[in-house]
Amino acid sequence: MQTCAYCGSAVEPLGKGLYCSFCDMEVYRDEVQENGMRRPLLAEKAVFLSAAKRPTQELMEKDSYYLTLLLKLVRNERKRTYNLLRVVNKGAELQPKKFKSGQDEGARNYQYWTRKAWIIENILRDRAGYYPIKITDNMLNSIIEQMEESNQKPMTFSPK
């Protein structure tokens, strides 16, 4: 039986499409599921730092797991650029003119990665009401486990 991906109710034909009377909306054919199953969520696990350079609008289209992985990479890059800036600033204490361009570039890089982190944090915050303060492997594994479990749990009622 074809069912709605949101509520698990049977969908009915409506013109060229399908309609869910419980949700009171048209359901796209690619969102229709079978027998109350949920639309499977697939976690994109291959995330690279270069993805952070995408425009904010593109980042907003990515799923939350992807963004959480990306945030971890961005925070690591931000930390790396901060540490490099500290080293350059130490050198500038001894030879200010020689390190001026390095200080400027380091400050620009640090600001860039800080702003990218803020963007990703705020996208996640808009979705869930918070963003993760600390991202650990255990946290990421837990998210994957929960996604897999929710993929398996149908939206059906037990027989009486």
C-alpha cells in the first residue's frame, strides 16, 4: 500500500499526483513510501573542508549530519589558523615590519574560518534550537545509529 512519508496514512490518487487526506496535502511520487515505512535517511559521510567554501544558501540545503561533520572540520581549521597567527604575532614582536603581511593574512584567515563556523552553527541552531558545543566521534556514531533506527521504524499501529 502506498503511504505518506510524513504520517503513514494511505495516499489517494488526485489528478496526476497523490494526496494525503490526513496531512491535507499533495504528496510527490518520490516521497511516497510503502506500508508506512519512513523515507530513508542516508548520511553523507564523505565531507571535506573545501565544502565549507560553498555559499551559505548551498550549505543550508545540506543535511544536519553533514553540517555537523563539516563544523568539526571548520573548527579544526579555525584552531589551526589561530595557532599559526599566534606564532606570527610572536615573530612580529621581534621584527614588526617583516611579519606585518603574515599578521594581516593570518587575521583574515582566522576571521574567515570563524565566520564559516558561525554560519554552520546558526544553520544547525535554526533547525534544532541549538548547535553542538563539542563534536566527538561518539556523538557522530550516535547520530548515525539513531538515523538507522528511525529508518527501520514504520509508522503503523499494532493490531489489537
